Amino acid sequence: MPHLTNTNILNPDTWIDNYADYLYNYAIVRVNNEDTAKDLVQETFFAGLKSAKNFEGKASERTWLISILKRKIVDYYRKINSKKGQAEIKMNFYEDGDKEGNWIEERVPQRWDNEAEKQIESEELRNALEHCIGNLPEKYGLVFRLKTIQGFETEEICKELDISPSNLWVIIHRARTQLRKCLEDNWFKK
Amino acid sequence: MFKWFSITCDEATTICDKSQYGEASFSEKIKLKLHFLLCKVCALYTKQNSMLTKICQKKTAQNNCLTKEDKQAMKKVLQEKNM
């Protein structure tokens, strides 16, 4: 088994050229935005540098760095899980009274014009959606992205984010009703 | 009997959201179809929701790279730390 030489560990320049993109890709699909992903990658290199002396050479350098990044991502999930009182989501249904579970009148879906279907390919529409996702509370945006855009399994998201499946569906439901309304207001109503 | 089938719009749209990922159960789908008979709003929601799914699918999976500048900046910070 090839032993990692000291220069390998003490020369972080090669880390960035060899692994930065790989780590960044791993992070970006799991967190909400580019800046967070960059920070996580940077922190991973820091942590790697700090604990380089503990590296036993059992795993490849890349595997070792990924394991550090994974811990960083879990920490990040914990942080947004515990964030309280952040931008709250608008309710779409009455929460109590006679009309409990019914649509709130001004949130009722409006008809989109017949051309709507043709715009699916539009780049600007995708950007409009991106903008709408960005307006969601961080945790909602994250869960929606993981599930819908990155195609993670429900079970996997629940495990990583430490939430229950029913919790996940409530979040998806609120995110989707919110996104529908946002696209309607910003795009299809025009 | 009717009560068993009857769901609110909130519940109906939740089932609709689940079915976007193919994760609604058989009985949920029946309840949803029956709800559509009574509620055109939720039927419309479902149509638009499918469109949201389609737009998202178009967004999927581009490969992301860091820019040269990003990497340069990282190197610089890391070197400083390593001094």
C-alpha cells in the first residue's frame, strides 16, 4: 500500500487542484446555495490541514476529505433545523373554524393562459423558479431542492436532516403551494 | 362511508404533492380523484403542480465547477493558515 508522504499532506495546493471541484459538487447538491457550498469546502480543507497528522493513510486522500465534508454538512443541517423564527411561510388553507382545510380565497389558484405549457423550456422561467425557491425559508428550499431537483429518496433526506417523513411532506406541501403562487404572481399573470 | 372518502383541499393538495414523486398510496389516489369531482380548484392546482415538476426536471443536474478565482482565493487563505 502506498504510503502518503508528508509533502502530500503538507502541500494543500494540490488539494485544491485535485479535489475542490469534487468536494464542491458533493456539497452543492446537498445545500441550498453556492456560497454555503464554497464555505463548506473551504472549511473542509482547513479541518483537513488541522488534522493532517491524524491521517493514517488507510483511505485515499479524497475519501478522507469527503468524510470531513460530510460532517460539515451534517453540522449545517443541524443549524438550519434549529433556526427559529425565520421568514415564515404564508398559509394557503384555513387552519381552523368552519373552513378548516379549505383554500383561503386570495390564495386560490388562478387559470394560467394556454401558452403556459409552451414556456416550460424557457430559461427565464427557470430563473423565475430559482428566484421563488430563494424566497422560501432556508429549510423549505433545501428540502424541496433535495427531493425535487436532486432526486434524493425521502428516507435519505429524513435521515440526513433528522426529520420524520410526515414532517417532510408538510414541508414539501407548503413549499409547493408557495412556489405555485409565486410563479403565478411573477410569471404567469403577466 | 362518505366521510371516509371526503378530504379537505389541504389534504387533497398534499396527496397531489406526494403523487408528483410517485409516493401517494392507492387509497390516497382514489380519495384525490373523488375530491376532483367536487373541487375544480384542486384539479387546477394539480395541473399546475405537474407543470412545476416539469420545470424542475429541466433544471436537474448540471455539473458545477468552482471558478479559477474561487480556487485562487481558497489557495491563498489556506496558505496563510498553513504558515
